[in-house]
Amino acid sequence: MKTILVSGGAGFIGSHLCTRLVNDGHYVICLDNFFTGTRMNIAHLKGNPMFEFVHHDIEQPYYRSGIDEIYNLACPASPVHYQFDAIKTIKTSTIGVINMLGLAKSNGAKILQASTSEIYGDPTIHPQVESYWGNVNPIGYRSCYDEGKRCAETLFMDYHRQNNLTIKIVRIFNTYGTRMLPDDGRVVSNFVVQALQQKDITIYGTGKQTRSFQYIDDLVEALLRMMATENDFIGPVNIGNPEEFSILELAEKVIALTGSKSKIVFEPLPYDDPKQRRPDITLAKEKLNWQPSIKLDDGLVRVINYFKEPRI
Ligand code: NAD
Ligand code: UDP
């Protein structure tokens, strides 16, 4: 049994990770400020003696001993939410990350950073490999997130080099699944909710831009495998599903799988929206012996069923 801290543990990915870690027999401390996370996401863990929730904003230092591992997931991930208070987003990825690294240092704990495919920006090479340095606008609307996450990777590397911290960096590509908020703003939840409510499906731009969608269970498995690698394997490592779809294809799939009568409408493309994105997962296959196993159609059916359930 390990004592494992998950920051952002009440969010979409964090709640699935906490659940898996508790089920695996670990003591889990979940830190969250409920910016985009909810009590509902962790309601099933309430009262479990192996789970502790701490209402905490990682921009403030957190002092605790006895921690073996830290997963740093705290940060809004949907463009709508991370642009809502851009300055806070940057603080979370810089001051907040320094606080989590300090906590790891004082505990001698291993720490994993949930980085993102956004650090590649609007990529000029395709698919994206970890050695690519990216094509990121430093002054745009997405920069608070993209540059914040890039700085977080830098901080992780400097704490490793200067303080000998054991670190892990994963670059997560678009992930979807149950427990996303209906108003999360990201494309899969938007389209599924719109289709189920027979509302227009809002494609931004032409819908020719591409993404590669990974189901949450595949990601959680990869996070655990990454944490368990030898101390000298740091990453960064891409974690995503290399099957690539246009946003128009995604909309058509959602309409077909829900049997919805929704119409597709086209709205303006947000600033700096990447045109294409697909991970090269050669490194993850080699080092983690991992590859995604859940097909987009199967994952979408699970999400559709989830959003069909009545919400309190
Ligand atoms: P999410 O918004 O559902 O979860 C983020 C969680 O962090 C929420 O519970 C939120 O309340 C919490 N949080 C935000 N700022 C905080 C702060 N200052 N202090 C404490 N808690 C804070 O998003 P998610 O999809 O679960 O993403 C989790 C992590 O994974 C994020 O770091 C995100 O950048 C990364 N990521 C996600 C994806 C994806 O497709 N879902 C892709 C790449 C990277
Ligand atoms: N998108 C869309 N309609 C929506 C939400 C998003 O067409 O209702 C597009 C968005 O412009 C982007 C893609 O879907 O091209 C993925 O968007 P998301 O916000 O899910 O993630 P990210 O852009 O961060 O990859």
C-alpha cells in the first residue's frame, strides 16, 4: 500500500484515477479546489477509509508528510474553462506546480506531471513525436494553458536536475469519457449532449481539423504504468490514441450512434485552434508496454449511455 496524492482528483481524469488507485489498495489524498471538479465525481469514494478529500487550491503550499507518489493533474483542461480566468490558469501551472514539486521534494516522493499535446501547439510535423519542440503562439488566447504547461515541464526538469527529484512527464492527447461535465465545452461531451437533446451540433470551422480521441480507461492504465517505470525513465511520453478523425467525422458518428435528429451547424473557429493532432506512441509502446484498446465507437457508446442517465 502506498500513500498517493492526486491534485485535481475531483476532475474528470482525476476522479477515475483516484478510483483506480483506491481499488488497487492505496491510500489516496485528493486535493481539489472544485474549479471544474465536482463532489459528484468523487461521491462514490466518500466514507471509504482509503480515501481522503482535501479542499485545497494548489496555488497555496500544502504541507504533509508520508506521501510516496504525487500525480499533478490540477488545471482546467477545456479551452472554455482555462480561458475563463487565464491568469489563474498560468498560476496553477507555475506557482501551483512549484508547490507540488516542493511537496514531492520534502517527502522524497515520485511526482508525475499531466502535460498535454497542447505543448506542440499547431504542429508542423505529423504525427507528433516527443522530440518535436512544438509550434506555440506565446501571446494568444490558448497561451495561458499551452505556455503554462510548457513552463510546468521546464520546472519539472529543473527540479529533477537541481534537486534530484524523481519525476515523470506524460503528454496526454484528447481524452474523453464518463464524468465529463455536460457543459465542459470540449468536443465529445458537447456533441453527445447536443445530440441527446436534439439540439444543433456545433462544429467550429469547417470540421476538417483532426483530433485523436482516447478513452479514459486507457489513459488511467498508462498513468499507472508510467508511475511504475524505473526512476531513470522520465519521459516526456505521449499518451493517446493514434486513430485520427476529423471533427466532422466525429459529429457524424455521434449522430449515428445516438439516432439523433440534430443538424450540424458551422460556427467560427476559435483562435489558434490546432489543425491536426495525432500522437506517435512508439515510446509508450516500448517503455510502458501500453497501447490504447478502446475504439472510438465503443467509448462513445459508454459516454452516450452516461449522459442518458438522469443527473441530480
Ligand atoms: P478537469 O477540468 O475535469 O480536471 C481538472 C481538475 O483540477 C478539476 O477537478 C479542478 O477543479 C482542479 N483544479 C484546477 N485548478 C486547480 C487548483 N489551482 N488547485 C486545485 N485544483 C485545481 O480536466 P481533466 O480533463 O480531468 O484534466 C486533468 C489534467 O489532465 C489537467 O492537468 C489537464 O491539463 C490534463 N490533460 C487533460 C487532457 C484531456 O483530454 N482530458 C488532455 C491533456 C492534458
Ligand atoms: N469543437 C467543435 N465544436 C464544439 C467543441 C469543439 O467543433 O462544440 C472543435 C474545436 O474547435 C477543436 C476540436 O473540436 O477543433 C477539439 O476541441 P476541444 O475543445 O475538445 O479540444 P482541443 O481543441 O483542446 O483539442
